[in-house]
Amino acid sequence: MGSSGTPMATRNSALLEKSCGYLLQELKIIWNEVGEDQCDREKILLGLEQECLEVYRKKVDSANSSRAQLHRELAESEAEFTQLLLSLGEHPLPRRPEKMRGALKEQIGLITPALQEMQLRKQERLKQFQAVQGQIQKILAEIAGESEYETAPSHVLTNEKDLSLKKLEEYQCELQRLQKEKNDRLQRVNIHLSTIQNLSSTLGMDSYLTVTKVHPSLNELSGLSKNISDSILAKLSSCVESLEAEKKIRLKKLHHLGKALTNLWNLMDTPYRYRQLFSHVTSLLSTSSAEILDPRSLTTDLIQQAEVEVKRLDQQKTTKMKELFVNKQIELEEVCKRSHMEIPSQPEMDNVMNLINSGVIDYADLLTSMDKQIQRAEEEAFSRKSIMEKVEKWILACDEERWLEEYMTDENRYSVSRGAHKNLKRAERARVMVNKIPSLMNLLIAKIKGWEEERNKVFIYDQIPLLVMLEEYNVSRQEKEDEKKRQKEKKKVQNLGFEQESLFGPRPGTGNRILPDRSICRSHSNAAPLERRISLSIQQLGSSNNYSPTQGILSIKEGKKGNQLKKFARSTTASYFKEETITMV
């Protein structure tokens, strides 16, 4: 107890002894007065001693019991303190010595504050464990699909034997891993939801209804926490794949419809203002599925409208196709006519028209073939251009030659009349052109031969081999020149006879009788074989023509200028006959 407590105990003991002695003295006085027997006195005193011993013994037992209780309390406190140290994984406190000394109450007084502090630390550590474990169980429940799981500290079972910081760190690491996984799953869910929303907007569908079918918690209007379980992720992925497949199917339909619309528009030469009504369909032709993000760009209504338009245009296609084919045919005929090439025949054109009516032929292929035929005809015309220019000059020179021959037979060409000076000037120009005919013919024949050798085909001019015509023209021109020379020589002989007659008088039997002019008959007899040769050349060489601008499905149609050179040859021969007759007269 201390030095101050010892005098107080001594005084109390002394007072007690004095009180007991005083009472014992009083008792002796009373016994003396009463005359109590000594034996009885001893018995009474012995009884008093026994009673005192019993009181002291009880007191000692009570003190022993208290001491034992204090020992137990101290041992329990030390055991609990040690257990707390072990469970918390901490070292003993610096202020608590390993071996305490002093009275039991002093030792208990020293360990109790440390034990209370450790208990408080245990409660705090236990709360930390329960909070971490509760979050872990909640995230695990969310991952498992139990989005309505609610955790409470009383529901969390924690191993109180191991509340060390190391274990807490392990739980915290596990919690961080689960939180990361939860965030990843939530991010994947949000990505899927965003993709579904975009796809639904593109396809013209209700995104809220679509995600609600997957799980009600995915609808933001439900107010529930989003389910992030594996099954929900799988369903969302499947939903996205389904919408992507639907998007590709619709885009494929629109590509098909867009191509059909474009082909039909091109076939029927649809105006631009009508094409603009479905420009949103044709604009998707060069667009992939991933590039289409505009809302309602792949709706079923849009596909139905395009299908209706394609069906309507299909019904108009046959009629319009006939018009387009006729236009292409006219264009081909114009190209052939301009270059005097072979024109498609009418029976073959009628056959193609019957195929169009029956719907057997492919319109696009037909127009493509027509365009190719037109292109080949234009290329052919371009290769004939230089020759055709020379032919035009040759025809013009022949016209001038014919006019000059007619002009030379006119007896009044030198008379003074209106326009006579113009005819004189034209005659001068015509003579210049006629003089150039031989060189022009030689150049033209050389070009035609080169063209025919290069292309391995006969140059046809209005269904007549041009080279044969030129050669026949050369022959006829040469015969004509020879006939002119003979007529001039005969005229000289006649003039010589007239001079002799004027000098020596008329010869007997040559009065005014006119002899038949055999030269005229001979000229006519020479003209007939010429015509026959031209016709034979046309018949023989016309069948060897290798050019057909409509090879494949078309043939050449008859042209309006097919017989121009025939007429020209006949008119040239006729004028030649007329000149010979006039010369002879």
C-alpha cells in the first residue's frame, strides 16, 4: 500500500486491541461480581476465541478469493491482450513491459488501459475488414448477376483471429481487382448499350425496348443498377451481332436497290430532279456498313419505298427500253450514214425488238453492246475520215467535170448574157480541179490500199467497194480521153477532106448523102460493157465486205444514200455519151 497507510493500520489495531481488552476487562469485572466459575469463564473465552477465528478465517478466505479473482483477471487481460496483439499482427506496446511487478491491482491498473486501447483498435480494424469484405461480396454479387444485393456489417463473416494489416491489404487488393473488373464490365456494358443505341437509331428501332428485352436494369429509365454479369454481357454481344447482321442485310438490299435504280435511271435517261428523290439510296452504293451512322438511314420504310420505285421503274423499263434502243439505232445509223458505211438491216433490228418485248434479253447488256457498236462505228469513221475527205473532193471534182462538159457543149457560152462571166470563172476553176483529178485519184487509191492492208478488209462506200469504183472510173476516164483523141483525129481528117473538096471539087458519089457515124455507135457499144463491168464488180466485191458495225446482235440497216455512186457513175456515163454525140454532130 505505501508508507502513509501503515500508521493508520497500527492505530486501528491498537484501538481494536484496546477495545477488545476493555471489553474483556469489563467482562472479568462482571464475572467477578457475579462469581462466575473459572471453568465457565474459560469455556466462554474459548468460545469467543473460536468465534473470532471463524470471523478471521472468513475474512482470510474472502481475501484469498479476491486475490485469486485478481490473478484471473490479470491473466485473462494478459491473454486477451496477447490475442489482440496476435490477431492485429502488432508488436507489444512500448509502455507495457513484458514482465510487470508490484501488487495485483497495480498490475491490473497498468494493463487495463492498454487492453481497452487494443480492443478499440480491434473494433476499428474489424469495421475496416467488414467494409472491405462487404464491398467485395457486393461486387461479386453484381458480377454473378445479383444486382439487388445489399450488404450489411452484421451479414459479413470476418475471421477475427486474423485482423492484421497484411490480411487487410490482401482484401483491399482483391477489392481493387474486383472494382477494376466491375469497371471493365460496366464499360463493356456501356459500349454495347451505345452501339445498340446507334444501330437502333440507324435501323429506325426503339433502343430502349431492345435493351429492356435483354434485361430491365439496362434501361436507364428503370432506375436500377446495371447488371454486369457474364450472361448479360453475352446477351448484349449477341444483340449487337444481331443488329449488325440486320444492318448488313438492309444495306445489301439497299445496295441492290440502288444499283437497280441507277441502271434503270441510266437506261431510261431519268432527269436529275427525279433522281434526287432517291439520292439517299444511291449515295450508299460506295459506303460500307461501318461508315453508315446517320439516324434512320436504313429503315424498313426506306427499303419499301425503294422497292416500290424499282418495281414502278421496272414496269416502265420495257417501253423506255424500246425508245432508248431506237435512239441508239438512229445514232448508229447516223454515224454509218455520215461515213457512208454499212447500215444495220431492218430484219435484225426487228428481231432485237422482239427480244425486248419478250423480256429475254438483258437491257443493260443490249445498251452496252449498242454503245460498243457505236464506238466501233465512230472509230471506223475516224479511220475513214482522211479517205472520206479525199472522196468528197473527188466527187466534187467529178461534179465540176460533168458541169464543165455540159458547159463546153453549150453554143451560147460566149454570148453576152446575165451571169455569163460567172460561168467563165467557174469554168476556169473547174478546169483546175479537173486537172487535179489524176493526182487526187492516185493519192486516194494509195490511201485506200493502205487502209485495206492495215485492216485486212475492203473499203466500202455506200455498199460499193470504193477501190473498184475508182479503178472503173479511171478506166472509163481513160477510154473517154482516148475517144476524144480519136474524135479529134477524125475531125482533122474531115477538115482535110473538106479542104481538098474545096480545092478540087466534090468527089463522085459524095454529094449531100450522110453516112452513118460508126464512131457514135462504137461509143455506145463501149459504154454498155462499162456499165456491166461496174455492176459485176459491185456484185463480186460487195459480198467480200468484212465490216459490220453491229457484229454480235445487230446488222447494218439500209441507208438512204446507198446508190449515190451508182447514180453518179450512170450520170457520168450518160454525160460522156451526150458529149460524144454532140462532138460527132
